[in-house]
Amino acid sequence: RIFATPQCPILGAPELRQERGTLMKCMRSGIQLATRLAEEEDNYAHPGEVMRWLAHEVSFGSELVGRHIVFGLPMSPTLFPTVRRLTASVKNTHAFFRQCIASRRQALAANGYKVQDTADDSNTKENLVPDDCLTALVKAADEGDESDLPRLTDTQICHQLVTLVSAGHDTTAFFCCYGSLLLARHPDIQNQLREELLTADNEPNKQFDFPRSLLKRVFQETLRLYPTIPMVTRTAAKNVRLSRYADPDNKETLLVPKGSNILVPFFLLHRNASVWGNNAADFDPDRWIKHNTAPLSDGIMHPKLGFLPFAYGSRTCIGYTLSLVEAKLIFTSLLRDYELKPVPGFTPRIKAGISLTVENPHGIKVRFAKRNKRK
């Protein structure tokens, strides 16, 4: 709930330094959770097998669902063998998670529902249950909280785990990969961003001005060119008439009837030359300076420009703010120690599903060169 509100401010330098340890533990908890889930399942020889399987199935499902959305195809297991495979994969995933929930509940009961204190490393060697997302969900279901809300069922816990381990594993990772590629291709911008981040990191008493920062503009420009969610579908809630042309003097309109299914292609909107100019395909963070002046906000979306990398309104991505915090931490740590350099001849081949992935067999290629001096 903390990270579900787009208006939640991005951490400044003092907060970032104070909370870095906690946030890094949170970022690692996703990997640790997947590892523990794998270790609690006896059918796999090594946790890595489960993690690779989950990543593969998420990519397969993303491409499949995206293709059916684009072409308006029904998700019918009767008509499409690939949908049958996806249905079986979902069933297997839920069965796997249910075993993990039962195993964690048993471990919690055996330990009196005591968990490790993540702020105190002195008790990590004790036989206590890890304080991770799975533990929090199971405890909330078994013990409840101070609210009058109904307790979570195992099915709801399972759905939360699917979101955490599958839907949440690729968005920040993809964004950081594309951001690293673009910074590697533009060393001048990379150097400016490094100086900004390290200066803020070395001045703990100075508030980081995210709304006016180069970091915000790099985020925006990266997500403009490579939105991690390249498209969504929506249903028109009422009849709407849209102008067919950008020319305000042209009165011709297009009726969108109530109940129409609408495909919103963020990837194309973000590269529309009539909005972004003839250099719409170029990486230019400074194009955002004029758009970020008023009103100043920690948010990065600009709906009037058709810039909606996390969607908008009541359906805004719930991980929006968390992803920005993670990306800030990642790039601060990365640029402190490494120079990013392009790999000669490498060009990503884009493949759009629910997430914007690449067809290249080894993903995004960027060279990491260790920096001689650490500022």
C-alpha cells in the first residue's frame, strides 16, 4: 500500500542514505523469496530450476497474451494449443505456491510465529522463519490485523505470490536493461547522471531535487522509448468523440461507441512524431525540461502528451513508485563503480507482449568497465 500511490515522493539523499540498507533488503527479498520457494519444493533438484522455469513461463505467457490482445483472439484452450499450455502452466504454478504456503505455515506454527529480525543480524543463524513477503502474507492470513477487513485466503495469498514472483520480476529489470543500453550509447549523459547521483549521495543533508533532476528525465526518456508495458486494452465507459487530426481547425471527429474495446499502444504513442518531433526516435532527456517545469511533481506521467508508461488513473500500476526507488538505487550503485560501454554491433530486437522484451537470445548486451576512481 505504501508504494501503490503515485504521489508518494521519491526518496531524497538523506532518506536514501538512511533507508538504503532496508531498501536493498527489500530488493533482495524477491530473489530470496523465489529461492526459498524453490527450496521448499521437493520436486526440483535446485532452486535455480524453479527460477528459470518461472522466468520462461512468464515470458511465454506475456507474449501469448499480448498476441491475443493485439489480434482480438479469445483465450480459448479449446481453439488454441498454446492457451492450453498456458492454462496448465498457471495450474502448476498455483499448485506449487500452495505447497509453499502450507510449508511456511507449518514452519511458523512450529516457531510460535516468530520471525527473523531483518534489522538485527545477530539472530539470523537461529532457527527462525525468514521475514519475507511469504511470511508476511501467511501471518496476515492466520493472525489478522487491527482492521475489520476479512483475512486473506490461501487462494488470495497464491495470487499475491504470482504477482510478486512473476508479474513483478521483469518490469524494473527490463527498464534498467534498456536504461543501461541507452546510457552506454550516450557517455556524455552517463557522465552527467553519475555526477548528479554521486554528488547527492555524498551530501546526506541536502534534499535530492528529483522533479528537476536529470535522473527523472533519463527515467522518462527511457520509458518513452522502451515502455515496459507497451500496450493495454480498455473498454469505453461512454460514447466519446475524438478529433481525427492534430489540426485544431479540422472539425472531423471519430465516434468511439460505449462498450468498444480499445487497444492503447503506448509504444507507438511514445514515438509519435506529431507529438515528439522529428527526433522522436532519439534518446534526448532534455526534451522533458519544458514539460517538467509546471506543475512540479515527483510523478513522471504526462497524459496530455500520451506518455503513460505506468498507465493512468485508477488503473495506474501499483508498483510505479517502488520501481522508481529501485531504479534510483540500482543506477546510483552501478554508476558509482562502473562505466557502461556499448557492445559493437549489438541492436536489440524488440518483441512486444504484455512486457516489452527482446528476441535476442542473451537479452541486452552492455559492457561494464570497472572505474579507476570512486567519487
